[in-house]
Amino acid sequence: MTPDDPMHYAPRTIALLAELVHQPLAPDPTAIQKIHNDLFQAGNPAYQNFQSAPQGSVLSNPATRPNAASTAEFLADRMRFREELTAVTQEDFATRVTELSIRAAEARGIPQFTGMAVVVRTLINPRNYEDSRELLRESMLGMSAETAVFGRDPALFGLRLVFPPSQAEPNAYTLRIESFAGDVRSIFLENQGSFGPIPVANGADTLRANVDGTYQFLVTKALEFLAQFDVRLEA
């Protein structure tokens, strides 16, 4: 691995989110509870707890740290999967989203997901800057004293890039690269993938590919882009 290799960074994934939209249906806690019971009987279930509420059913795990969340929600018109500040890997998350959404759709008679969104958030430390704001402000955005017109210094700097669908790439990506309020040494990166309809039958590979693709775009393409600016400017 060379110093210029974008994978020289050590991404610290802090959130994995997925939402699958489907035709509206009345919530069916019985179907979700049966799936939960089946997972327990099979051993090593992905979620420990089941809860039924008027808006739908929720599978969850106890929080292991402040602000952490590990949930799967089955609502009237969508399924939501959320891992924030947990130890779940991208591979395990993709498995949870794929297997549980297909099982829940089949149990509830849902023929297709009309849309899917995947969000990946991670932190990295620059190689050549102790303060990420300096990298973003000077090297990436090419600014020095221009912000003086505001009469105050910005606390955060960032860039947002939108990659719309095309014939070659039918999905969309929205990429954010920002300094991080919680630690000036870190850069916050988020990629949101938006995907079209997915038939439930034979749809497992597509669901997994959508999660994997959103993650890989962030930890390869986005980091390769960032690495071009993670160099010290000559005085």
C-alpha cells in the first residue's frame, strides 16, 4: 500500500441506513413477530427485541453506547434499517437488509419495492493536516481570506456533489465531504444512494448490490477524490 493509495485511510463507519419503500399496507405485527421468533429458533438472531406499535413493528438491540441505535422498522409503506455507532459491519448490514426485507415482503405479500435509499456515513483522519478545516478550506476549496466578508469565521467547511442517474448508472449518489464538529482532526463523509424499483422475487442480489455499491463508492471513489487534496500546499 503506497502513501497515495486512498485505502491508506482508515474509514471509521459511524452509520449505515437503508429504507425500502413499498405499496401502503396495514401494519402486520403478527408476520414480523413470526419472523423474529424464527430467527431466535435458528440461533444468533440479528435483533434481540420485538415491539409492536400503531405505526408498525420494530426489531431492535440494546444500545451499547450513548446515541447508538440498532433497529429494523416495518411500517405501513416502508422498511427502515438503522445502525448508528454500532459494531455491525457493512457486510453484516447488507445481509440484514437483504434477508429481512425479502422475508418481510414475502410474508406480507409485497411484490416489489418501489424505491430504495442507502446512506453510509464515515470518518477519516487526513494524512497531512491536523485540522480538517484547513484541508477543506485551503486545499480543496481554494479559500484563504475570502470568508472575511462575513465578519466571522465559519466553524465548518464542506462540499456536496450530486451524481444523477444516467443510462450507464441508473442510480443516483449524493456525496458530502465536511469537517466534523465533534473533532477538528476528522473529516465526515456521507454517501446517499437512491435506487429505483426492485422486484421482491429474485431481488436479493440487487438489494445487496445497492448497499455494497453505496459503501464502496464512499470508501474508494470519494477517498480517492479526497486524497488529491490531502497534500501540503507550497508556501
